[in-house]
Amino acid sequence: MGRARKVPDEVVFEAVLTLLDTRGEKAVTFAAIAERAGLAASSLAERHGTVTAMIADSREAAWQRLEVLTDRASLEAGRDAKGAVQFLKYLNGAALPAARVQPERAARWRARVEAEIALRLGGGAKGRDAAAMLFAVWYAQTAWPGPEVSRLRLKGVLRRLGLA
């Protein structure tokens, strides 16, 4: 049985991002991704030209998904302290693109997320400071999931800051 001729880019990008996360850039080859995505290596080469371009395309797609998800969270989360937690929960499970690859973009996204949180916490210096702390706790939980991190709840952080 031959390989599928049509495989959506998202399947390829997910395979690339998973391999990057688990084994690093050197492990990403057309052959490795072809095996994971069910597509011929030559098709990947035709689509992306180089492995470097395929990795860049995958990271760009991840950023675009994250930015769309952030837009949706902004529209759907309430405009109060409870909404700040809700906003971050919308972002849970999102593949966070490697910040070290595009640090300026990561900084802009973080500033946007913190501004959205601060808006829900009443703005001002106190709101901005609380937003930075809430983002840091959320990001730590996202980057290092596990029982020791999950004991600190976002709602509990807001309570300790006197905001909920």
C-alpha cells in the first residue's frame, strides 16, 4: 500500500513540532517526518524545499494558531478577575512556540496576554503587576506540568493578591 498523496500541512507541522520537542532539531529530517505524517519524503521536499524551511513553517503555523486562540480567548473571557483566569484557561493546551527562536514575537505575545489579564484585573499598576505574576504562574504550569506546580491555583494567586 502506498502513502497518502494528500496530507494536510497541520499533520506535517504537528509531526515536526513533536519531534522538535522530544528529540531536537537534528532529529527532524524529511524521512523522519514522512514516516510520522504518512507522506513521502519527496513530497515534503517539494512542499518546503529544505528541512530548515519545514521547521520554520511549522513554528510559524504554531504561532498563528496561538495568536488566533488568544484572539478567541480575549473575546470570550469575562471582563473581571474570574475572566482573567478564564482567559488563561482558554490558552491551556496550546502549543507554545519556542520563545528562543522568535524572542521578539514571544515578548509581544506575552505583553498582549498580560495586558488582557490586567484589563480584567482593573488596570493600573496593581493590575499590571498582578497580571505579570498570574502569567508567570500559568506559564510555569504550562511549561512544567506536574503535581508540584499544579498545587498553586490561579484563583488562589488572585486571592492572595486581594483581587478575588
